Amino acid sequence: MPVYRIQDGVDSLKNNETIFQQCVRILSSKNTLILLPEGNHSGYWRLRPLKKGLARIAFQAQKEN
């Protein structure tokens, strides 16, 4: 499931709510969700900063359960 960034276009950011809700449903049903918060396709091997989407999904799942 893609997560949209501002560089993907401001209008695409509204699609994140649907994706985040899908993630919360997966976690709420006791299934496993694999998140790749540093994922991109640059040619550099380095640790990248984590973004807020991972925490947002976790907190939403906790709040709903």
C-alpha cells in the first residue's frame, strides 16, 4: 500500500487517510503489518530519518482498540 508524500502532489495526500485506515483494520484484526518507513529507491545505502506516518498508524490503531 503506498503512502503519499507532499512531493507526490498536495492533492495526493488525501489518499493517505484511506491507506492509514486499512492499516488500522489490519492491526485491529490481529494480523501482521510490515511497514518499511525508510523505503525509497535511491541508490544510497544509509539510514534515513523516520517520518511521522509510522507513529500515526500506531497511535490510530491503539486509540481504536
